[in-house]
Amino acid sequence: MKVNLQLTSKSRLSLSLIAVLTTIFALLMSQPVQAKVVHQERSMYRNILVEDTGNLRCLKFNVKSHKTNQSCFLKSEPNRLVFNYTKLLFSGLLVNPNPERILIIGLGGGTMSNTLHQLFPTARIENIEIDPAVIKVARQYFDFFENDIVTSQAKDGRIFIKRAKMKGEAYDWIILDAFNGDYIPEHLMTKEFLQETKDLLTDNGIVTANTFSVSKLYDYESATYQAVFGDFYQVKNKKNENRILLAGKKALPQKAALEANLAAMHDRLKPYGVNILQVFDSMTFDKDWQQDSSVLTDQYSPANLLNQ
Amino acid sequence: MTFRGQNLFIYLLAFTSGFSIMGVELLGGRILAPFFGSSVHIWGSIITVFMLSLSIGYLIGGKLSTRNANLFRYGLIFLVAGCLVMPIAYFANPIMEAIFLQIEDSRYGSLVASMALFFFPTIVLGMISPYSVRLLVTSKEESGQIAGILYFVSTLGSALGTIITSFYFVLYFEVNDIITAFSLILVFLGLAAITLGRKQLASQAAQEPVDQHGKKSQNNASNEVIHES
């Protein structure tokens, strides 16, 4: 017995050694191409970096952390969405399959705008980005496409939404994807802001917001969305730290009611690398946050302090 | 003339005013954001208005200190400052909404809003530093040193007001509660200075020379003029 055990532990040791070596080797092989900085600039708001790793081009804010990838696309297949969270955003189409007016707050590389324009060539798409330098970089390095109906403006998202409401505008789909270096700016997380956003929706209009799942803010953020929209879908991917919140002006239908669109949507979205069946599977009405969490307001929004 | 610990009391008041000025300025960014956003020019507007008001406040405070400077009047400045800070909490939204509707460009919108909200209270808060120097200085030789200590104390207050407000207060309190607290503290300190100042004036009056006919002399200043000639 004893001898046997020893042998086993020895062989275990060598096995794990082999495993470690293989992993290192695999890691080395999987990154044969060094990331190359294509463009770098310091804007009024941040350091902007465009990096090429082989075929993959990424937009980064600030340099040190790896978490700061804002937008990526494959140079050979610019239509294919690379980022997981952008794919999750398409859950919105199961609720509202034909948006005619789309508002995107937070441009990044403009990949979402490009994809939506191809999907809905007649839809009006407005991109709002606070940093003019990001718009410039999107145009220059990410093939960000603009025409009469696909536009961009360098503005603060909150101001744009307030003014748009005053002008009587309404949108079928509002995508909230504004990030500064750390997280979503504080004034774009409050109950008042979400109420303004909700007021800007058409009757069947929806909001999809890109958030992170791992932070103390999770509970506060969830409670705030609940307070404004009532029940909302969470769309998460287990591999990912992103969580999409999908909410509507009206109460959202149960999942069973969304299945009708699924097959048609699957074929439409496939060319863009979006597997809507997977996205559908990860949609949930679960309330997995602390129910007594306080709501973030313009008066109380220590968002970025909590996000640590 | 002065009570024991008066200088310490004045330094404490100057510290508190420094603390409040920067606390309010920091919250200014928060207050403006819902209407004017968080673009870089928001801070441009806020800082411009604070610097402008402080500069005007220094000028007025210095001028005021040349005539009958006393603790009573010093307290009045705090009282007025406290009362002017209060509306930031209670009327900011309607004021900003009106400006938002009138001015489309958020640069000038935020500048006008900062003026409307912070211009007057900060002018009055700015008056405190030169007035403090006047109350503290007793001789020409020490005036520079006193001014140095005063700037040290009030600017240290500003530093702490900035960090404590941004690191901790916003975590535990609503913006309006913090503003209200600043306002009440200023009012309270003002009332304290007014009370002490009145006592001082009363005892001063009792000590004033009485002439043959039993009337008090009109005022010290006119006496001094006579001596000078």
C-alpha cells in the first residue's frame, strides 16, 4: 500500500510538472505575435491606444491594466464582433426585433454602430461620445462608418439625453456603453439618469446597458435599474465579467414569449459572430442582488468609490 | 480688548472656511453633472468662478477690515456666508434647469450655473482671510508671519475639505446634506463670533474715557485724528 501510494504521488508530481510545462509551452505558442502599438494619443480625458496583435486590432484606454480593452475588431473580418459583451447586447433584438431609431452612448471603436447599420440599413443610428479624440480614432483605425443616418456627436451622454427629450425625440433602442478609465461615469448610473433615459424610449423601446458583474456596485446598480424599470433581464456569460442589463419602457415579456423570434434572428446574426441561442440561454429575470441595497441617485452616487 | 484664546478661535474659523470652500467646490462638480455633464469644461467653469469670487472676496474683505475691525463684524461675515451657501442645496435644481433651457452650449451653461450658485457665497467666504489677518496682527514686524500662518491654516483646511469630502462624505451622505452641514457650521461659528464680539464691544464701551459732562467720547477714531495733528 505504502509503496503504491508513494509511486502514485511521484507520478502525480511528474504529471503535474508535464502539465505545467505544456501550459507554458501552449501559452508561448498562442502568443507568437507581439502586440504592436499603431496609434497613441493623450486626449482631454484619457490615454488612447490602438494596438494590433496579428489580425486583431484593439482600442485601449490607459495602458497598464489589461481590463481596459474598449473595442476590438478583426482587420480581415471587420463585420465579425469580437467582444463577448457586444454579442450579449443583441438580446435586445429578441424583445424589439426592428429598431428604427438607435442611440448609442459611448462609441468605443464604433463596431456596434457599424454592425447595426449593416443589420438595419434604414435605421437612424446616433452615436454620442464625450471624447472627440475617440471619434477620430474610431474613424481612422476602426472603419467607423457614418452617413446621413449614421451620425456621431462629441457630447456628454446625459446632456444629449436631456436635450433630445426636450426636442421630442424618441428611440427604439438605447445602448448605454459609456466608460471612463475605471467604470461608468457616476452621473450616468443614477436613478434620475435612468428615468430620463426611460422617458426617451418609444412605447416598445428598450435599453441595454453594459456593466461589470464583479464589483460592490453590482447590488446598487441592480437596485437602481429595478427602481426605474421594474423587472429586467440580466444577460451574462460565465466566461466574462460583463453583464448586460436589458430593460424596457413597458414590462418585458417572459422568455417563452421571446422564442418566436429566435430562429429568424439566429440566421440574421450568425454572419456577425453572434450566437443568439447562446445569448438567449443566458438571459435571466433572476434577482441575484441584495434586495435592500440603496438606489444610486444624483444626490448619492459614490459609484466609483464603491467600485473597488 | 481680546480674550484668551481669541487667536486660536480665529484660526479655527479660518480653517473651517477653507474647509467649506473646497468642500463646496468639489461637490460643485456633482451638482452640475446632471445638467451640464462631466466634460472637462465643467471643472473649468467651477474653478474659474471660485477663483474669481475668491479674488473679489479678498479685495472686499481687506477693504472692510480697515474700518472698525472687530470680532462682531467678523462673525457677521460667517453668518452671511453660511446663509448664502444654503440655497445651493435647496434651489440648485430649478436654477440649473432654467439655465439649461436658456443656454444650449454646455460650456457657457455650466459657467453661468456656477456663477448663479457659487459666486456670492464664495465672495463672502473669500472675505474671511484678509479680515482674519487684520484681527490677528498687532505689529508690523509680525504681520508677514501671521499672514503666513493664516494662509497655512486656511489652505490646510481646504486640502482636508477636498480629500475628506471626496473620499468619505460622498460615501455616507447625500450631496445636499453635506452642503447643509457646511452652511450650518458656518452659521454656528458666525453666531459664536458675534456673541463673543458683542461682549467685547460692551466691555470696551465700559472702559472708554468719560468727559467732564458725563458723556462718552464720540469714537476712538476722531480722538486719534486730534492726537495726530
